[in-house]
Amino acid sequence: HAKEKASQEIRHQFAMPDGVSPIKINEKYERFNEGHVAFYHPSSVMIPNFKGETKFWVFSMMDQKQNLINTAQHAPGVKAPSVAEARSARAWESAAWTLNEMLGYGKPNRKMHLWDNFKAAKDWPHIYNKAPDEKDPAILTNQIKYVTRLAGADLVGIARLNRNWIFKEAFTTVSDKPEDDNNFITKPINFKDIEKPTETEDEYIIPNSFANVIVSAFAMNRDMMQCLATSMAHAAAALCYSRMVAHDMWICQFIRNQGYYAIPSCNGVGQSVAFAVEAGLGQASRMGTIITPEYGPMVRLSKIFTNMPLIPDKPIDFGVTEFCETCKKCARDCPSKAISEGPQSYEARDIHNANGRYQWHNDHKKCLQYWVESGGDCGICVAVCPFTKGNIWIHDGVEWLIDKTRFLDPVMLGMDDALGYGKTRNVEEVWKGKINTYGLDTSHFKDTETTGKDRVKKS
Ligand code: SF4
Ligand code: SF4
């Protein structure tokens, strides 16, 4: 309750005026093509594996994962006590991805990310395909905020659907049959006067009536993330992706059962950080992630687009931009030097950035190359960010956040490491640590050994 109260106070204190988007664009901006993301674009996807054999980056990364297990390492240069222990952490990393992999990777209208009602809803004819009964935006907003939390979201916000952030073209598969997984295509996403979300041979169509987006944030386990660039850190992100899929399925079906339409998206369909900023979850950072007051950048984001009438939240400004201008810790610690140390700009550095959007433009190609080299999705920038202390900021009191000048104090930046917030952990320490449901709220990382032994004895 104390945390929820502090969270609400921060949002109230730092709310921006109605109708103001904190994200600036100029006349050169056009909706970003998802096919230009470094993961997908032909100019960046072929990367040599550790033996120098050039392959699609996922396969080169898989080769490195296997190599690291064989040589008893959690990450390059991070020794595991044995091959068995290196394998255990990789086993959990792979398992944590399971739901996301099985259910569609966020690809629009594929597998469980369907744009229309699930077949299962036909078992509920008294609510299926029936016109809405509840139309009061205040009641519906309250219900949505309640059920998203029940479905595992740690934070939720609502924004008016800003079409600038919807991808001009989605990177998708021809169909959702497993054998077609490699038949990747890009397909335009357009808005039209139609009743429900639709996919044709040539395009995805979002109805013009879709005015709102619900953005949910899922907290990653900080202790796992602090095992820098190891399989344990990758598992923290992977688990969130799987949680997101389950959440999106539940919430979309709730919306449809109320007589409205909903599009799930997880990471797909549009630029998650931009939507989350406009929904008041936090601010965009130098490293490109959102920074929330509660969890810093230690979150993953999913969006649900809908025609359900809802009341939007206000964006917040709690000083992240000014802090990032001074800090640059992520840029200094990034092993591939992918993060800009310069100022924000409207100019994209290459095809992988959104030209005309005012932000720090980072080198996503270099980042991806390091993922292949290190055998996973890195995350060092997230782990070292001073905001990763998350709830501790709230424990320190709202006054800390109100006093923005302290943000800009280089001495305070140095203190961040001295106070142990920039701490790194090893994988074995995490296996023995305290654990709660989904690994959340483990900020008091004490008496790990006792807790670990107790857990083994009880089981
Ligand atoms: Fe901003 Fe510093 Fe965090 Fe980078 S490490 S995102 S510069 S606060
Ligand atoms: Fe750099 Fe790693 Fe962050 Fe990529 S994930 S930007 S390589 S620190």
C-alpha cells in the first residue's frame, strides 16, 4: 500500500499538462517501418559466430550459447563452477521464453496475438459478439486498471492512440503455421473506417474508432539482471515476455467480452516506449528504454489498442532527461559503445533509428553484434542505470524525486556505485537468494545462504 501510494503521489506531483506529448518530432518524421529494426533488416542480420562463420544472427547467438555451456561459462569470461551449472542457468533462460515462443512473439494476428475474438469465446454466447452494455469511461477505466494488475502488470497507464507510433509496416510472418516461421515479410498497417481489426493479403487494418492504448509494464527481477550479460540476466527479460503474452490474451478477451475490440501487441505493432511515455508510465532515456519511478528501466512493455472508451493518464516529467544529459553511465559501460554520449537529435544515425524523432539515437547494429558475441540479450545498460534501484527511490521518500537538483549532482552520481546500487551479482548467489512470486520485490537481498538452505530443506 505504501508503494502504491508513493507511486500515485509521484504521478500526481510530476504530471504534465493535458494534451501535451513529451515526445517531439519534426517535419521529417514518418511512421517507422518495423522491418528496419536491426533484428530484422538485411543490412544488420548476418553476423559471424564465435568461429567466424557468418549466419543469421539468432543462429550465431545460439552457437555461442552452446559454446559457453561447453566451456562452463555463464557469459564470455564469467566462469560457472561447472558445465552443469552453466547449463542450469541456460535451461532457465530458455524455459522462461517458452510462452512467448509458443504463442507468437508478438507478431500481429499470429498464434495467440489474434486481432479478433478467440474461438474459446464462442463457448460464452451470452457475452460473445454482443454490443457493449457498459459505456461509462470512468467505470471501464477502473475495471481495466484492476484486471491488468490481476493479469500480472506491475504498472498500467492509458493514452490516446497516437498514430505516429504505429509502425508503417509490421515485420511479420506469412501465416502462423510453425513451418512458415522463416517466411518473414513486412506488411503495411493502415487505419480505415471499418468495424473491427482486420488482416487482408495486403495489409493490417486498424479501425478509425480505435482511440486508446493500454500500456502495461512488467518488472524484471533486479537480482537476476545484475548478473551482467549472463544467461541469468537474459532469463529476467525472457520471463517478462512470457508474462506479457498471458496478460495480453486475458485483457484482450476481457475487452471483447465487454463488446469492444482489442489488438494485443506485446513488443509489436508500434513503438512501445513512445506509447508508455504518453500513458504516463515514465520517461524516455539515453539508452532508449523507458525509466519509471518505481522500477527504473527494469521493465518490459506491452500495449493493447482498443475502441473501448477510456480516460487517459497524463505523461510525467520527474527529471529523467536532465539526469541522462549528465549521467551517461550506460554509454560508458556499454561494451559495444552502442549508446550515444552526445546530445539528443532529430537526425537518425542510420536506417535503424526513427528519423525526425527527437531522442538519443543509438547504434542498434553494434548492440546486436554484442548480443551475438556474448550469447544473449546483454542488458548491461539497464543493470547499471542509477534508476535501476527502483523502489529504493520511493523508500527514500518522494522528496528525493522532487529535489531534481540532486539528480544533476556529479557527486550523487558517484555515490550511486558507492552505495551499492550499481552492484553486480553472480549467478550462484542468485540461485540461493530469496524469492517471491515471479521473482519480484527481492530488493532486500540478505541472508541468501540461510534462505537457500531453508528452501532446500522444506522442499
Ligand atoms: Fe540515463 Fe544514466 Fe540511466 Fe543512461 S545510465 S539511461 S544516462 S540515467
Ligand atoms: Fe550496450 Fe548491452 Fe545495452 Fe546493447 S544491451 S546497448 S550492448 S549495454
